[in-house]
Amino acid sequence: MRVTRLPRDPGPAGWNRLLPDPDPALRLEDKITADWLVIGAGFAGLAAAHRLSQKVEGARIVVLDALRVGDGPAGRNSGFMIDLPHDLTSHDYGGALDADIAQTQDNRTGIVHAAAMAEEYGLSPEAFSMSGKINGAASAKGTAHNHTFARHLEAMSEPHEMLDATQMRDLTGTEYYESGLFTPGSAMIQPALFVRGVARGLRSNRVHLYENSPVIALERQGDWIARTPKGQVTAPRVILAVNGHLNSFGHMQGRLMHVFTYASMTRALSPEEVASQGGRPIWGLTPADPMGTTVRRISGMGGDRIVIRNRFTFDPKMEVNAARIARVGRDHDRAFARRFPQLAGIEMEYRWGGRLCLSRNNVQVVGELDQGLYSACCQNGLGTAKGTLAGGLAADMSMGLSSPALERALAAEAPTRLPPDPITRLGANLHIRLAELRAGREL
């Protein structure tokens, strides 16, 4: 099969730009063989390579990525590794009780795997920290969403704490939020620092990682042969850790929804600006309404900054242009100004978009697609936790191992088929826009 699309990510990956320049990329320019080939070096691909490196001592493991590690979607998310249900199509993230309990168990499996990699490779607390997160509410409607979700968490026997307006102001330095819902089980990461640190650790563990080496064709001739522009890998087992680009490899056509979300990051704040803002130097806030604005305050490599993320668009071609980034950036500026009037005039240094892959029925694609070809895809908006989970499960499956989480993944139904285009494209974007408008002050 010829790969029909290669990744195109709009705008600079701001998290990666805060880090020192990496060493020059090692490109695949030869014909090589491997025991396992992993395609994709995001959360899923790195987790798969890590699991294999633990379990199959002496095996040759090759990882290919079309870009530099940290420049793709893994380095473009908001850095929340969330353990609890996080259904972006719901009004408050919750769903059916039994399904949400199982999903939380699975998300925590992914987070435990990520924590193990962070410890093994000596990553800093800035790269990975089990600090919990807050659902921030800026309106009575948002507070009602938080109370509804809190009751759902009580039914799940999950710990949580409601925060009032004063506590939110002390935390964030802004009077914009009237309440919050704190949950302790999420990790906060600097996504580019995390994936680059894991990639560096894998290399030291004899995993062969090639960047700027996109797979342009994949075929089975007994073993699988993956071709890049200047090289090829032959391997009996291949793990596709490419999220929505699973469609580009010819699988799950008409079943995956490709969505972009967008972020802007301020320049580094001066000490005077930090003092005027107040609040804690590090915190992360997801909106009480899933279509609202996510905010992070960061302090570390790159200085003190604020990250704003909102707006979703459905883009089945998996590409957006610079004009879209500029247009959405104006929405980010308005959201920033409403929340931080004391920082009026602070310019955004980086703006970017990142790809999500969703299914209508909120299931992942973890399974054996063909003999020796495994999938760890469709993360449904939780690429950090679900991607790490999927990569580990696909690696286990390729080794003949099993677990309750893998059994649940294999028992899940396939992603629901989408209506034909343009019905899906027009309907999805209309639905998204109406949901954003209903979010009100949460956006």
C-alpha cells in the first residue's frame, strides 16, 4: 500500500521551541532489518518501543517518524495526562458509569507506564509530575457542569475537591473563575520535554530511532517492508502508532474523525509581569465545558508563560493553513484578555494547531489489522494517556501477552462508520461551532 498522506502540522510546536535544539536527525538511508518496526514516535510509538525493549532482550527494535520527535502532535497538546473520563462530545466529560470506571482504569495504566518511563530515564518534574488538574468554571452554567461531574465522580468513588471563587483566584491570579473542581490523579507534562526525554532514553537502550524518515509505502512479502524516501525496513511485526494517519495507511476508511485544536503561548513574562499577575507559578486548568478554553501557567525552561488552547475544527484532509491559525489566534487573544486583564498587551510568541483523532462511539483502534500488523491508534482527544496505553497494549499483543486492559480493547466494537462527505464535514463543523457558542464564558 502506498501511504496517501504525510503529516503536515500547522505553526511551530511551541513546547519544542522552548527546548535546546536537538542533535541533527538520524535519517534512514539504508536497507535494514528489524524484529519489530514501530511507525510513529509520539506517545503510542514510544510506549510501544519501551515495552518491547523491556520484554524482548536482544531484539532489534526500529522506530520511524516522519518528523522530529516533539514537532508532531505529541509536542502540540496541552500537556494534561488525564486519568478520568474525558469525553469531548459530552457536556461535562462524563458518560455511562461502568464504562467510565473501566476507562479510568485504562487511562491510569497509561499514566503508570508514562511514570515508569519518566523515572527510568531520569526526566525532571517539569517533564512529568503527578500534580492533578482543575476543571475551571467561569459561569453558573460551568459550575453546574462541575457539580454534575462531581456527583458522577462520587458514584465512581473517585476523590475530588470543589474550589470556590477565592481559592480559584489565589491559584490563578485572576477573578475570571467562580469555581473549580480539583482531581488528583492526572499528570502534568511538558509534552516535548517528555517525548524527547523518552526518545533519548530509548536510544540509550539500543532502540534504533530514525527521524525525518516518513514511511511512504508498506507491503507484506512474507515479512513487512516499509519504504522511506531513501531507505527501507523489513520486519515480521509492525506497530502502526500513527493515530488518525491510520487512514493514510488504508485502514478504517470512513470511520475516523480528524479534528484540529489550537493553542497560543505568550512570550516569557518579566518578573514585574509575574508579580502583577499573582497566583501560583505552575497550574493547569481544563474548562468545565469541554468546548471551552484550557489554560496553563508554566514556569521552567523558557521562563514564565501562559498557554491558551481553544477552538476545534473538523478537517478530514488533516491539513489547515496559516490563515486558519491567524484567525483562531484572534480568538485566543480575546480569551487571554478576558482572563488576564492585568497582562493586557502581552504578545503571543507561538501559535500552532494539533491533530486529534476521534471515533463517533469513543473507541480506540487497538488490534491486529493484518498478519503481523498491529494498530495503536484513535486516541479520542486523550493522546497522552490513551496513546501511551495503546502503544503498550499493541506491543503486548505483538508478543502474545494479555491483560484485562488488552482484553477490553480487543472486545470493543469498531469505530462507527461516518456519513459520507460533505454531510460529515458540514455537520461536524456546525455541531462544533454551536457547542462552542453554547460554552459562553467558558470559551
